[in-house]
Amino acid sequence: MHKKYLPLTLVLAALLTMLAALGYRALNPATPAISLAAEQEKQIYLTFDDGPSTVVTGRVLDVLKAQNVKATFFIVSDRVEGREDILRRIAKEGHTLGVHSKTHIYTQIYASEEAFLKDVESCAKVIEKVTGVRPRVYRFPGGGDGHREQYTALLKERGYGVVSWNAVCGDEEIPNASAEVLYRESVKTARGKQPVVLLLHDSATHKETAAALPDIIGYFKEQGYTFCAY
Ligand SMILES: [Zn+2]
């Protein structure tokens, strides 16, 4: 080949390689290039149920603040009285407030459609009255207790997004779990999930959850996750 054609040949070869790669990607959505993009957008939602409580919610908020991470709190509104400042702190520090329940008593919540909607609305009202924020997300107490499908449509009609979870720290599932156990359970159950929606609790008995939180956040930061709130 004559030397003066060499640069043009190289440009053509590069173009053909690029086109081939693009064509290949279009035909094969699961190619490594696409997976790499997904890998770069690893997301985790930290979700706390059953608060507010004085000590544990306060500690959780301290950790989130120190780590500059936002989370979502699903509130039990019967536990708000006397802890209004904690609820306001959650909102003020940029976290999301969601509805969990007024009472957290399954037999009452799921007694009828009417009882269910009353439970949701009275919790939402307390959150709005105390913080000025109208909640837009909901989490079923007890995961829905067999009523999930029946009530999801009602929630959607009223503008709520229903938030489930796909990973747990184990603070309800494993009796007397230490912070170390909760950390390991979080890592284990989050594996392969995208995005990770991690279930944690900030009610009064969950001091170990607050203690595990720095390590849990540290691990997911190290793994390149972005922390999200609803
Ligand atoms: Zn709950």
C-alpha cells in the first residue's frame, strides 16, 4: 500500500470499527458496554420504618448528616406526639417523609377499605400539620398483610407511590442482632439488586440499627453507590 493512503485507511478502519460496535450494541442490549453504564448508576435507597423515636431516630439523623446521605422515613403518626421536633428535623435535613400508619396495628389498619384509608389519611395529616410537607409515598405495615393488591389501587388514586423493599438489615428478622450482624445482612441481601431498597427500623428498640449505619453507608459508598430518597 502506498504511504499517502495510510492515514485515510486508518480513519476508515476506525470508523468501521465504531459502526460495527454500535450495530452490535443495538442488536445485543446486554453487551458489556451497557452493563457498565448500569454499573456506574448503582443506587441505594435507605428506608426507615416505625419511627419517630427519641434516641434511635436522633442517632440515625446524626449519622446521615455526618455522611451527607439522604434517606426516607415511613412514619407511625401515633408515635409523633412529643417528638414533633424530630419529625421537623427529618424534613429540615432534606430527608423524605412517608406514610406508614397511624397505629401500626394490622387488625385495625386492614379491617376494611374505609379503615385503611382512614389510617393512611390520619398519618398523612399529622406529617403535614407538623412539617408542612404533604407525604407522597407509602409503605404497607407488615408488607400489606395479604391486602397489598386490594389497597395499592386506592393509594395510587390518591397520588401515593407505594414503596416496597428488596433488601433488609435484619433488625426485625434476626432476634437481638448485633450491629455487625445487621451490617453483614445488609450487604448479603443487597447483592445483585438494582436499585437496592434497604429496609431498616428507627423505632425505640433498634439502637443496633443506628450503630450499624456508619458501616452500612461506608460499604455502599465504597462500592460506588449513589444514595437516593423518594
Ligand atoms: Zn412497620
